[in-house]
Amino acid sequence: MTSQRHAQATRRTFLARATAAAAIPVTAGLFAGRAEAADATDLPDYAAIPSASLGPALNAQGYYVGQIKGNLYWVTDGYYQAMFLTTRQGVVLVDAPPTIGRNLLRAIEEVTQANGRPSTVTHLVYSHSHADHIGASVIFGKDVVRIGHAETRTLLRRDGDPNRPAPTVTFDDRYVLRVGGERLELTYHGPNHSPDNIFVYAPDQETLMVADVIYPGWVPFTNLAVSQDIPGWVGAHDVAMNYPWKTLVGGHLGRLGVRADGHLQRQYIADLEASTRDAMATVDPTPFFQKYGPAGNGWAIFKTYLNAVAQQAAAPVVAKYTGTLAAADVYTVDNAFTMLESLRIDSGLLGPFGIHP
């Protein structure tokens, strides 16, 4: 057995054992070389994940592929998601997350062998430029037609990442992709998670894919999805809910979304904002200025005061959503901190750092 085949077999054996041992999705080799370095006894404990937040079990190769409706399918490794249409002329893939990697090819082959359609990926749509969602684009070769927002091409040309070739077809506001009797509507509603993040709607299948906005069954990833435009990201929830979708592909984690997931996350965001505003109005900044001001340590004042506000803001939100949204206790403090910074910087609620009397 070659070293490459041995490595692949080892990874698949590890995945099969891990999948059999737990209901939690596992990606083989995701943190290759680091797994044994961490002592699990030193890691923090978190609340149990609600069963409704978990997706379907992965196969021995570390992925799940399923039908959404008609010729529209999705694939996940439990951490990321992609979506694809099988058509009479080939496959239209939306995103190519590197953690799924070549399992995308296996999933597509599995589906097309069953439905008798061509397995070649002819078109690859980029939801946005971030490497964690399209970093496996390179495996589809040079001939695939890559489609994305105009800003996506600008950002990818700047980044110069060979794993993320820039799109050859771009649009500014709206683009309708028709391939082999199937259709996707690509629309740009302004910056949100990233400057170029688009909405991908499959009208015949009543399915919307928008990455890094709504996280079905979970709280948003750290710092409100590490979004670059927080007001735009918050507003993107309303944009998403204005589409008449029944199924949501959120780009992350292990399950699809339904409309109740969108309503629930909007409520989480509203509660987080309300709690953050209350904490800004009630946390006394005096002790932070008294302790660090005489030494002239302005950053210590900012850090300790803002952290105290975020902690107070997060506490009631964590209490409300633990058991309802997975990882409410993991990321809500970080999300509160980002909400606080957005309220200060974007909304002008500067608190003790406002206009000097």
C-alpha cells in the first residue's frame, strides 16, 4: 500500500470508528496532526447539543448527501454545506468547502449514478469569496464555468489563492443561471457577512442558499459570523425571510433549515441587541477608569469595560436559549461583544466614550 493510500485508509478508519461511537458529525483529518496534542480533560465543558440541532449521520467517508426537491441536492460533512443541481447537461454546484473537498465528487457521483444524469460539474457558483466556503474550487479544473458577484472577482484577484480561481462570469445585481432545464436566481442585496455575499434561490425547489447568515438550530458563529458589515448582516435576515423558501441551505453545520429557524434566529438577534443596549445603560464605567486611568492605560479601560458589558448582555440570552439553540453558551458572549461594538461604531451609542461635556 502506498503512503497516500495508507493515509486515506487511516483517515477513513478513524472516521468510521468516531461515527459509530457518537452521534456527533466528525470530519476525518480536519485537525490533522493536532488531535493528540490536546488534553481533553483541560478543555471546557459546554451544554449538551439539542437533538433537533443535529443533522443526519455521515457515511464512512465523512459526508451525507440528500435530496432537497426534484433535481436539487445538498451535501454536508457536519461543519459545512454545499448545494448542487443535476441537469441534462451536467451539474451546477454552489460552493466547494475544502473540509468536504473531494467528497463533493463522491456525493455527486452517487447521486448522478442513481438518477442517470451527467456527473460532470459544468458550473460552480460562489456564494462569496471566503476560502472556507470555496477553497476546494480548484479540484473542478479549469473548464468549469465559475460564477460570482463582481466584488468576488475583485477580492479573489487580490488574494491570489490558486485554490480559488476568480469567477469568469460575474454580475452586479441579479443573474439567472439556466442550465439543462434547471434554474438558479443569484441576487446581490448589498454587503452583509462579506462585501460580496449573495443569495442563491432555486424557485422550482423553493430553496434558498445564503451562507453565514442563518444557522439552523444553532447560534451564529463567533462575533456574529465574523461579519464585516453588522447592520447589513442583521438586515440580511429580513431579506432572507422575504423569499418564499421552504428549505434553507445555510452553508454551515449538519442540517437544513426551515422557516421556523429563521424566525428563531431573528428573535435571538433581537434579544441580544436589547440586552446589549440595557447593559450599556447599566454597567457603571467608573471602576474601570479609576483603576486604569491613573496609569494611562486606555486600552485596559476599553477592554475591561467592554468585556463587562458583553458578559452582562450575554447572560440572560444564554439562559433563554440554552437547550433551544445549540452552543448558546459557547458564542453568545462573543456575539454580544460584536453587537456592542456595532452599536457603538455603527449606531453611535458611544456610552462613556461619547462627546466630552
